[in-house]
Amino acid sequence: MKAICVREFGGPEVLKLEDMPDPRPAQSGQVLIRVKAAGVNPYDTYMRAGGYGARNPALPYTPGSDAAGVVESAGADVDLKAGDRVYTIGTITGAYAELALCRSSQVQALPARVSFSQGAGVFIPYATAYRALFQVARTKPGETVLVHGASGGVGVAAVQFASAAGIKIIGSAGSNEGLELIKTEGAQHTVNHSSPDYQKQILDLTNGRGVDVIVEMLANVNLGHDLKMLAPRGRVVVVGSRGSVEINPRDLMTREGAVLGMVIWDVPDAEAAQIHAALQAGLGNGTLRPVIASELPLASAPEAHRRIMESGARGKIVLIP
């Protein structure tokens, strides 16, 4: 099979398309997936660069956890058959490949209404958005949420979830195309976070009260400003950060606010079950609709890694084997 292989940590250029042996289910409970599309996530770039700490994989490895495709074969004790449409919530051998070996617990049914490219954009973005909004921030219907960086994969997912739950949404993006996208997906208000007065715009939209919840994709740039936009007892959920940041604790103290961090790994089993139930329901009834920004051939993985770190995201980048 063709697969992307990383033999040394470094820049996008270390992503090499190679011929590799086909994986096979060797144990009960394993499933082989014929990959039709693989999702590209920011954490893939951190891992490729060797910047993911204890979670850095052993070299060499094939990147990617999010894929969609059809079951090629399955080991014993697997309630799936060849040809079943599925998406993954992790893999054993990596998603940037023509074939991916998974544990059966890493495979979910893909509804017929969802394309393979959309399926490759489900797990990391939508599970992250659900956990941030409902399990970490405990956002309630009627509250106001700022999705800060709403035009990327996680941002679009957060807008769709919040819209379905009766939450008031302010979405920020850095381009006119991004603003139009998040308005289409359900944001009642949009602001361009490249504008020098965007914080005043947000406060004006809330009549000076501030927002109850901020889903923050780039905390190292925005967190200090976020705290000044919080309503009393508001919460910031840090989904992404690329470095350190300086804040004024008084901005939290005067609001009795909270900054909450999250990662999608190691979610307790009961909460993971809630996430998967929400994803299946939303994909099945059309509430959740992954937006695809671009489809690139597998050999263009280096370009995908460059693009996902640029500003102006408008949906999900996927690789097509």
C-alpha cells in the first residue's frame, strides 16, 4: 500500500509517500479499513515536529487518527463486515494511508448521508467541540458563546453544536469568506478578529455584559484579551495554544471567571460514550455537517500540513489516497 511515513521529526518535508506492507488483522477485535479520506488536524503537525511531549510516537510512523472508508476485513469478535461504511476515532497504524488497521473500539458507523471526506473530518473536530462546550464549560441553552476562530474544523463543529442546543453564538474569523461560512452554519453574529476593535464589537453585541463562554483556538495570542470579554462567572475553554501568554489575574478575579484547559485524549469512558452518542445522532439527522475546505492527494501531505497552520481557515483539509 501507499502511505505517508515519518522517519525523523521535523518540518512538513519529512512527510514522505512510501510503499509499505499491507497491514492485516492479527488479533481478535481488529479491523482493516480501506481509507477513502484522511483528516488533517493541527495536532498532526505538532507530533510530526516532535513537539507533543510524551505523546510523540516512536519512529518511523504514519500520521493521522481520523479517517473514513469501508471495512476491508475484520478479525474475530468484530460486529462489522466487509463493505461497511465507517469513520475512525483513532488507528493502530495511522490514517495517512490506503489501508489503516484499527481496534474495533476505534471504528464508528458512517451514516449514508455523510460523505467519506466529511467522515474524515468528524472525530477530532466534533469530539473536541462537544467536550469543550458541554463537558468542560457546561454551556447552557440561552447563554452566549464566542467561538474564537470559528471557521476551522473545531470552530465549525462548535457553531453547529451550539446552534442545535439553543446557545447564542458570536463567531470570529479572519477573512470575509470565513465570516460568511460561520454565519451560514448558525452564528447569529460574526466579527473579524483581525480588526483592531473586534473586542469592543463583541462587548457591544452583549450590551457590555460580555460572553458566558469562549472556545479559544489560539490562547497564546488571545487569552489575555479573552478575559476582558467575559461575563460574570464566564469560562474560557482553551482548545489550542502554540506558546506561552501573559494575563492579568485581576481580569479573572473581578468576574469570578475561570480558564479551563482540555485535550481530547484520555476522556473517561462514560463521557466518551456521551460524545459518540451525540456524534452519531447529529450525523444521522443532519445537525452536524462537516465542511470540507480542500481535498488533496495523499502525496500532498506536506502541503496540507503547511495550510492547516495558516490563518483564514474555512473548514477541514482532507487527504485522498
